Amino acid sequence: MMPAEKIVRSFRVEVEGGVALCLLDVQGEPVNTLSPQVGAELEDLLAALAKDPAVEGVVIASGKKEGFIAGAKIDVIRSARSAAEAEALSRSGQRQFDALERFPKPVVAAIHGACLGGGLELALACRWRVVSDDRKTQLGLPEVQLGLIPGAGGTQRLPRLVGIAAALDLILTGKGLKARKAQKLGLADEVVPAPILLEVARRRARELATGQLRRPQPGGVKQLQRGGLGALQKLALEDNPLGRELLFREARRKVLKKSGGHYPALEKALEAVKHGLDKGMEAGLEREAKLFGELAVSEVSKRLVDIFFATTALKKDTGVDDPAVKARRVETVGVLGGGLMGSGIAFVTVGAGLAVRVREKDDAAAARALASVRGLLDEKVKRRSMTPIERGATMRLLTASTGWAGFERVDLVIEAVFEDLALKQEMVRAFEQVNPRGIFASNTSSIPIAKIAEASTRPERVLGMHYFSPVQKMPLLEVIVTPLTAPDVTATAVAVGKKQGKTVIVVNDGPGFYTSRILTPYMNEAAEILIEGASVEDLDGALTAFGMPVGPITLLDEVGVDVGAKVAKILHAAFGDRMTPPAALEKLTADGRLGRKSKKGFYTYGGKKKEVDVTVYDLLPGGRQRKRVSRDEIAERVTLQLVNEAIRCLGEGILRSARDGDVGAIFGLGFPPFLGGPFRYADAVGPKTLLERLERWHDKFGDRFEPAPLLVEVARDGRRFYPDARPV
């Protein structure tokens, strides 16, 4: 018999009233993750509990304050040297969870906090799932985000539990579900307040053991009546071969449209689910393990895992090298300007629980800023990610004014006014007059911070905080520091960015910093190819086929042709001829073609379908008779510009590391994640090959393709940008 309380390495077991409460607490880790060792301990524990006559039921819960199980230990998967080795890891997890599912006594999962990946696969193997209603509780299978598929039975158990369509939605997106949504799908059996979670789970284990509680058989009349139209659709589509084939065909079409074939895990996930439903559970598990093994050693998965580790490391990065430096306490933030960027910054800041004071030019503009934030909060309430009471409490953190009253109390002010140096310097001087201690941050996208700081009497408290539009959706924050910026000021900006939910990189000052600087030659080259006679469709199509979320011409319309031209001028003045913007852009702005905001750009706006406005060609050389330029050439020329400029930034010390450059390009500009970022891409292509391509275009087009000195050096020495890199 097992003692009333015993620790089995990662599990602490408490037996009370015939129920064994097994609390998972992986030692030395902030959150629970699954590894071969934890899996083996689970097998040993189940074997012991099966023999214990005092145990009638089992509850599995977390022994940690935060989270149930965050998933598998990623570095174990990453260490697999072959597909066979990774497949063996999958089969091991499948075997352990199969033993859990077949356990002769009822097992209840008591879920509080993150229940992701292998954690959810464990819960799926349990007889019953009780979930806390806490906001931090989330259930999901995010493996595709790492280029993998669920490998411990998730592709087989989930569709059998919640239906094919709902399972595919979860598996193919990797999204997480809140407790109530999980219950609605049938993934959670019941949702209870966190304080009574374990009490309810114990009770359910006893009721299952005595037969007082039974799981309803799927497909019964009562379930059909309760499920309504959704259940009837399931019966029509999922429960007959023809309907199922149509469902998978449509899912495959959507996957290919969304991924462009760049993310094989999506198609493999479909294959695993379908194979199991067609051939049975055992065959499905075999296919799942095989596909998991293949994906785990694929280059795409390795790049996505690299990004995961990079962003995880950045969460711990304070932005300064000295560990003794601490961030200042920030309770109130000022925002200068309540337009699109300013209201977005205010929204993510009040969302972080910080008080915000917005300054606008007049009462009407101030009211619009407040209304913009309120509108974004309304959307959260509509999505049920916030309650009306929470919305009210959040809005009470936000105030607005037309003067400087209240700004004497802010700890940090973020300037989000028009992109004009004189105006930004005026903001610096005015703020310092009312607040002698606060930090001044500029949201400029291109003006050097040192120039803005020239207006300051304390430049050590001035830095850049470059957000991306729309602020509430874009994950990156680029913190820009000058040689005079104090380390504690840098650490404070980084800490605030993390509170706002941003992935933060710190870069050194310079025209365009990092992201705007590498984007400019990319956009310039696209415009040059357009002037050479290529069509808008070919340009955008070439880059979306490469893996970018939108093409460069679409991006220019979204950002604003005038904004793009303004940034290009600033960088041209700083870097000379290699950053010369195409003169044709001037004609577009003169014609009032500013993009979406003016409902007139390269594309038409206002109709049901966005189409190229062919009249734009009348302003370009060649007119409406466009010539064919191969999409391979377009993609190579445009992306080479971005990658080469990123390497320049690293060589000049704008970037602290290749890691930061990859994270910045992916999360700020949408560089294809499956390629790992500009530096991982350069390593995969090979620096020598990259250099040869640049030299070929340099011979044809001149200085704008001049290779970065660091690339020449790395290629000459046979090195790579990451020590662990190898060519593909």
C-alpha cells in the first residue's frame, strides 16, 4: 500500500478517501514539462496505483502555482539526431498515455493554467477533465507552431472526442482555448472556480469509481438534441465517408492557401488525423509517430524551434549586460498623440495595468483617442476575453488632456506625434519643463534618437520605443538606445514593453535603426523592378510565394506611399546612392495616390474585391504594357536587399546579435518564420553563395547591391552567423 503522502520524484502523491491525488512538480523547472524521465515516472506510478487496494480513483493535477503542463520538453525533441530517434520519442509518449487511458481505475485531470501540447494529450487520455475558470487556464495543441504535429496521441484522441472539424481547427492553428470554450466543444467536462478544482476532481473520481457518474456514449439521441444544428452537420459530414472526404479536401485547400506549402506540419497533421479515422486508432498512432519523427528533424521545424528558443531567451533579457542594473518603477505612462499609433500604445499600456495620460491638440482629438481605446476594449468584451466590469476598470486607468497637466506625475512618456524632427524636439523640451525626472521615449520609425535628444537637457533619459502598426496586433517592440542612454532607462523601456506583451529587442541608434533600415532597400528594389516594367501582381505574388505575409506593393499601400517616400528620403540622406528611392514614387504622391488611407494607390479600394488599379501604370515607365519578369528573379533581388542590409546592421553594431536580427525581421516585418530570419536564411543558403549572388547583381545594377563588409568577411573565412549552422 502507498503511504498517505509520497513523492515519486516528479510526482507527489496524497491518498485520501480512496482517491490518489498525483501532483506533478518537475523539480528545478518553473513550469511542468514532459520528458522521457517524467513519462517513465508516470508509468511506474500508475503500476503502483493499480496494485494499491486503497486507491479507487486517481486525480492528476499540477503541484506548481502556475500551469498544469506546458507541453513536451522542447530541447529533448531538438536533440533527436534522426527521424527514427524522434519517432521513438513519440512512440514512448503514446505508450505511456495509452497505459493511462487503459488504467483500470478512473483518472481525472484537474487542469489549472496552461494545458498545452503533451499536457493536453495527457488530459485527453484521462476519463474526465475538470478545468478551472481562471483567465490563465488555456487548452491547446500548439505543435504546428514549432513545425511539428501532436505526437502522443493528440491527432487521434482529439477528433474522436470533439469531432473532426473542431479538432482540425485546434490542431492546424495551434490556438489555445479558454475554459468555457473548451467545455462547449466537449474538451472540458466541467468548469469550476479554481479554489474548488481539486475538491471537485476528487469527487468526480469517486463518482466514476462507484458508477454514480458515467460518460455518455457519443452519438446518442440526447447528444443530437443538445447539439442542435452542429450535431446534425457532424452527422452529415463527419460520420459518413463522402462527407468526411469533402471535409478533408476543403481543409487541405485552406491549408495550402494559407501556408503556400511552406509548412509541411499542416499537411502531415491532416494526414495523421485522416489515416487514423480511415484505418483505426492503432494505425493512426503509427502514422502519427512516423510523421512526427520526420518533422522533428526537418529544417522547417528546426528553424521554428530556433525562433521559439530565441523569443524565450528574450523574455529573460533585461536589455543591458550588467545584471546589477534594475528597471525603474513605472506606474503611470504619458502618450503624446492619440492617433492610430498613440491610441494603440495607450491600449496595450492600460492593458498592462498601468495608468495612461494621453495628450492631444484639442478636445475633439482627445475624445477620439479615448473612443479608439474604448473601441479596442469593446472588441475584447465581444470576444469574451474581457468582462464588462474589467473593461470599466481598464478605462478608468485612461485619461486625456490638451495640455501638460498630469504629465508631471508620469514615469515614462512615449511620443507618437507626426514624423517631424522639429516637432519631436519641441515635445522633448516641453515635457522636460513639466517633468524633470521622467523618461522620454520616441516612437519614431526612422529619425535618429540622438537628433531628437539634442533638444534634451538630460539625454541619458531619452531613447526610442518603436512600435509597429497596428500596435494591438504586432508583437515586436524595438527599443533604440544612444551612447548616452542610461542603462536603467534601457532596462525600464524593456520591462514596460514586456508588460505590454511585446517581444522586445534592443538596438543601437542610427537612421532607420534596424527594422525600418532593412525594409527600405527591400521596398526600393521592388519599386525599381516595377519601374523596369513588372506588374504589381507579379511583384506581390513573387514575395508572397517566397513566404512574406503580403507583397511589397500591398505593404506600401497599407503603410502609405507618402510615409514610405519620407522614410526613404531620410535613409537616402544618411546612406547615399545605394539607398536612392525611385523617383516615380514622387509622381504617385503628387497624384494623391497615398494608398489605402486615401482610397487610391496601387490597388482599388471600396469595391468587394481588391484589384490592381491599372491607371497607376500611366504614371510609370512602360505604361500599361507590362513586361514579364520571372518571379524567381523578383524574389531573389528584393530579399537579397533585406538580408544584405541586415548583415550590415550586425557588422556596424546596430544589432547586438544575429538572434535579435532574426526576431526583429520575423515579428516586425513578417520575414518568413520557416526560414528562421535573415541570418538563419543566410546560413542555410551559405554566406559564400549569398555573396556570389550579390556580386552578380552588383555587376548589373551597381552600388545598391554592394555586399556588406561582414558578409565578405564571413564568406572568406568559411564561417557562418550562427556557430551551429550548416548549409541545407
